[in-house]
Amino acid sequence: MAIQRLDDTLVSQIAAGEVVERPASIVKELMENALDAGATSIEVIVEEGGLRRIAVIDDGCGIAANEVPLALARHATSKIDSLSALESVGSLGFRGEALASMASVAELTLTSRTRDAPHASEIAAARETVVRPAAGEYGTRVEVRELFARIPARRKFLRAPPTEFKHVRQAFQQLALSRFDVAFKLSHGGVENAALPVATDEAGAKRRVASVLGAEFDDHAVAVDEAAAGMRLTGWIATPGFSRGQADRQYSYVNNRPIRDKVFNHAVRLAYRDLLHNQRHPAYALYLSVDPRQVDVNAHPAKAEVRFRQSRLVHDFVFRSVSRALAAVEAKPHEARTVDLSPSPGSAAESPRPAMTPRGFDFRSERSGVSERAAAYRFQAPDDTPASTAPAAADHAPTTRAPGTREATDIAPAAAASPSAGEAASLPETDATPALGYAIGQLHDIYILAQNAEGLVLVDMHAAHERVLYEQLKAEFSAGTIQCTHLLVPETLSLSESEAATVESASEALSQVGFEITQSGPTEALLRGVPTLMADRDYLALARDVIAEIDDGARGADTVRDALDDVLADIGCKAAVKAGRRLTLDEMNALLRDMEHTDRAGHCNHGRPSWVSVDRAGLDRLFMRGK
């Protein structure tokens, strides 16, 4: 076939493939146009999942009658007019191709009215190019019918109406969370699906987030508000108790623009690294404000991805901001860890509960080593009679020894496993009572019952001890350098030319994390040493991954540190006391005191909560005291 110029209709339909993928794409583009027009109210009407009809109505500034035909032309926009404007664009749309793409694959009708116009103006792109007067309120109404009706090859790839509406709702919710000063409404098949009023304060904004992410998210939400280096991060993150099996409750925004960005997502994930299992995902709604000139929003056909000019700076800022918010909530009891024992709603007045603030773990302080702390517990070994057993699922792994420690259950038996009534009655109740109180007994040889000034504390002894050991191991490990174990026989790594050159240029960075690698050829390197803690792991695969990460310009050193943290977490889990072991009061109190001195003691290394509390008012309501 000879080279020929394509006609405008075919060109438009090809270009529309990048903009209009499914009904949700149309909803997204039209809602973005409405927000750019300064709308304070946006209504979305959908029929048959958007296959039959989509209408988006806003009360924005509207389009002048003489500009209505131009609005349907390709690459016609009022958002930018120069390259410098593109480099600092603040609007959601800027390419001027959305309406033209929709008109090429569906029947589109545009009705708009400005504040100074006596009436609205309307144009039907599929039938005519003449603008005619019409009735209409101030703002713009865009109606799209019979999507892909003229392109059967595209239409057959669309899903069933319920599935398409699910995608429409996701696009609607994503944009509804971007602007709390705008009211949103969504209807499907004549039934109102969502109505979100304007949020005038932080409480209203949080309610909107909870309406999208769920009421349970609201119970676990922690506010984030940090500013540094010309950036500000606000929003809400969920405590580890509200983790998900998939990343479906993650909403990130840059200058109110919904984005999917690997740098941003990795920073948040890294902040949760010690609190969530690898297969669990955090939930959050986070808003990053930054100079528009520091963000390239023209990096993706659907404008879903952005590129930061200083990605490392953004990564570190987001990571530290989220880490501080998580550390603050882990340093004191949070609402999500308080058990409500109300027999019925409103049965008793809520009494204020003073905040409990355990002291944070200071890596700079002089503390005994892991082996000494393990010996200090003197866990009681099982006697000749069978002890109460617990389900295997209560623990993460069978008991093994941590390097340099004695097995907890190898230590000689201690005194009584539970306190007497006189001991329990004599527990001090002063202002100096520790945050987690004093132990009063053990339940099923799994949970520690403690009494503090506010009420009752229940501790999962395995989860708590696991976190204590893990943080102590990390502290000891951070105090020195990563030890390198030299291989008896060097391993040969087959690499690309770029990766082999990276080995030579980044040898110092590799050695800092325990790898000794030298380039031996244009596409080969010799692995001579590996981190000691990884010596019995698949260090060849890890070495290749680290080199690839550094070659890509990513955080290669953290790849090794992440793997080492996993090893330390595994050691802490296996060395921690297991369910079915009876502890003395001294051992239980020692664990409580260590929890108060340990960072993130509210959760184990796998994200499970390690303790919950019940205040005295809750207990009084349970037994109807004062009635």
C-alpha cells in the first residue's frame, strides 16, 4: 500500500483511542473540564453503565456562544497558550482533545451559558455544526449518547453495564475526593448513587473521605499535615489495623490532580514497611501541594501519571511525613485500639479518657543487647503436665533460636504463673502508673491482662514480644555497619553493559550495604562478598535486583535494607515467646515496660495489633453500674 494522508475522521477516531477508553474515561474528562471551569456543583447522570447515555452538568463559567463550535475542535483549549504555560499548568485539562475525541466516537450535545448571556447555546456535534439558542441554566451540560455505536470493533470490547458503571463510580469518587469545596452527585438509571455536599471544614472533608473509603477507614484514620522544602502533604492515612488485601483504597493527589506515581506510592509503602505484612496494603487519601513547575503533568496520554523534577526530594518528604504520623499514633493509644463495650447505644455518658503516652524508643540510649533482654524474661518452661494449647495460627512460626540468644523456653522455671488475689488487690493506682499498667494475670496462656489508671489493657504476648525483639535487633544492627561475608568461591553475574558499568561506578554504595562486587568484563561481574544476614539466602537474585535498581536510578541501597529488615523481622518472630507458655507477673511486667520503650509497639512485625484497651467507663456500661 502506498503512503497516503489519513482523512480527518479516521485521525480523530485513532486519537480518540488514547482519550476515550470506556465510559469512565468520558466521565473523568468531563468532570475535569467542569472543575477547571470553576464549578461549585457537578452532577453526573449515567444510563446502562454509560453505554447508552452520559450527562455531566455543572454551574461553572460556561462557554461563550461564539466559542461553542471551537470547543469541539481538536487541540482547541482555553487552558494554555504557550510552552511556558504548559510547564506550569495548574488546570486538570490542557490538551484540548477530549470533546473532539468524544464527538468522533459517540453522539455529543453541548449546551452552555455564561453569566452575561440571555440564553444558553447548544450544538449537536453528530448532526450539525450550527449553534442554536437553547434553554439552560448558567454553566455547561455535555451529553454523550451511544458510545462506540459507529465503531462496532471498539464497542465489543466494553464490559457489561454493571462492570462499566463500577469503573464510572471509581472515576467519580477519585475526582470527588480532589475538591472538597465542590458538591458532587451521581445517578445511575434514575437512582441516586452518591450525593456529596460541600465540605466547609476538616470534619466535613473527613466525612467525604469516609463515604468513599468506608466507615471503618474513618475509625482508623490518622491526620497528616506536614510542610517542608516548598511542599505540603495533608490528608489521612489508616492505621495498620485497616490494611487491605489489594491496593484499592489508595488515593493520591498532586495539586488536586489525581495521580498514579511509583515514587509517591513507594514512599507511602516504605513508611508502612515495619507495620504491614508484605501481602497487605495501606489505605490513604493524601494531598501533595508543590510548585507546578516542579511537576510534569504531560507524561501520560490519560494524564494519570506525573513526573517530579526532584523525585528523590518528593520521595523522602512523603516518606518522612507518613512515618511521623504513624509514629505519633503508635506512641499512644488510638481510638481504633479502644474496645467499646456499650450494651446499647447511648446507655451511659462518655467520660473523657486521658491520653496514654508511652515513652519512645531512643536508639541513642544505652540498652542491653537482645540476648540479655531475652534472658531477663526467664520464661517458664512447660511442666510435666500438658499445658493449655493454642491454635497454630496464633503464632507466625515454630520456635527457633535468634543468633546470640538463648532459647526462651530453655530457661529454668520461675515462680507462680498467676498472681494471687492479694497481689492483684495491691496494685498501685497513682499518677505514676505506667501507660500500659501492671499485669494482673494471663488468659489462656496467650494474652496478658493488665490494669492501668484508665481501665483494662489486653496484650497479645507473642505479637508484643515480637515487636520488642525486632526493634532491639534493628537498633543493634544500626549501631554498626553491615557486615560482609566473603564467599569461598566468587560467583559470576551475567549483566547488561549498563549494569556492568554501574557495578564499577557504584562500588562504594554496594559495599556500604555489604556487597563486594567487581567488574570482570563488559557484561560480567564477580560477586565476592554478601551481607552476612543474607549469606544463607538467595543472594545471587538479590545482587542482581540491587544492581538493576541502582542502574535505574532508584533507591538501590534500600532494596538491601528492606531485605535485611525482613530477615530481622523473621528472627524476632521466631525468637518471641509463643502461645501456651505461662509467664510470671515479673515477666509480664517486664514485657509491658519494654513495650512502652519500643517504637510502634502497637503492632507486631506482620501488622497485627499487639494490644487493646477498655476504659473504666466501658466496663461500667457493660455491668450497668450507676443505673
